[in-house]
Amino acid sequence: MSTIIYPSPIFGPVHSRRLGLSLGINLMPNDGKICTFDCVYCECGFNGTHRPRQRRPTREEVSSRLRETLERMRADGQCPDVLTFAGNGEPTAHPDFAAIIGDTLLLRDELAPSAKVSVLSNSTMLHKEEVRAALSRIDNNILKLDTVDIDYIRQVDRPTGAYDVERIIGWMEQFHGHVVVQTMFMTGSTHGFDVDNTGDAYVRPWIAALQRIRPREVMIYTIDRETPDHDLRKAPREVLDRICQEVEAAGIKCSASY
């Protein structure tokens, strides 16, 4: 099984399919994965397979390393398009997430003013007011919503704690459009469960939720790298294009990554 464990607290820059030249900020340990989801398609593998022994980076370590990296890139005449919080788990689960966002915005303004600040989140920490406030300050508040079907979520996204999809949608609505919804579409199966979420039974209720959320944009994508469950399959390009058209017919901007 091939998986990716990202360096911490800074990695890249890497070329993102959706965001451009991205300098990654990983708030999880350097040697493993900590996440509030245990997705069957995660490129970092399953939570239980890569249990870290190291601790999370501190707020001070993140700020220091980010400054060093941005100063070096600036001296080399290279500026990232985006500073992206991602990596080996859910970034908003870091206890100092809100303060780290504040530090990052100051460093961005000083050293890379044209760069956008993005957070890739699975939405599980939206019940925390300080997390929602921090996400409201950034450029790209990218929140996951793979489906509104709770059985699918339990089988595929596999939350490690309580998860109420209606509450998640309600928290997303409170951003009043300052949100990008990100959704994984795929086919295949996991332990006998059909993971194909590209049909009307999944897509129509999902679009109805999008109409409630009214996001700035929807990003849909499919499997790009090897997954820990090898019975998963990419959604075909033409299927993603069809779903994109349906989202746009509902009045919401949509892009697809293949």
C-alpha cells in the first residue's frame, strides 16, 4: 500500500490541481496521521496504520518555519499562489488553529501579499465558534461535503466521533456564501458497500443541500492517487462533467478535477 505522509509543519510548494502553486501547512505530526475522519480513499492511509509518535507542531514552530520558507522563496523570486492548510489530518483540530490562522495572515501580508490562504477541512470542527471565526477570515474556506446520506458517510468518510450532517449543513449556511464546498465522487466498493455516489439518489439531495448553503463555488473531484482501499475506482470524466452541469443549472459555480 502506497501512502503519503507529509512533512510538518511546512511542505512543498506543490502544484495543486485546484489551487495552483501551493505551499502546504501541516498542523499534524511529522510521522503519522491524526484525523477526525478515516476516509477509505485518503492518500495518507488509514488512521490506525500510521499512528504518530511525535507531537503536533506548536503555534510558534509553525510561524517560525513559515517565515523562513516565505523569506527563502521571496529571495528566490518565487511566490506561492496559495498557502494551504492540509496534510496528515484535519487542520482545524489543532488546539491553536485560530491563532495560527492569525499568524499566517500577518506573514502572508508581509512576505507574500498576492498569495491566498486556504484551508482544506472535513467540516467536523464547525461546531467551535473560534474555528468558524478563523475560517471566515481566510480567502478560501474549503469544506468537505461528500454526500448528505449518513450511511454513506459512515461507510466511506468514517467519522471518528459524532457527526450530524444536518448540523454541518447548518454551520455551512452561516458562512453566508464565504465557503467553497469540496466533494469526492467515485465508484467501486469498500467491504461490499457500493461507494458510487454519482447517481441521482445521491446527487439530487446533495444539490438541494448546496442550494441551502449557497457556496461561492463547488469543487468536485475524483481519486487521483493510490487509495488504502484498492476496490475504489475513479468517476469518469463525463460523469463529473454531468454533475458539474447540474450544479451550475442550480445557479452555483462548479469546477471538476479529473
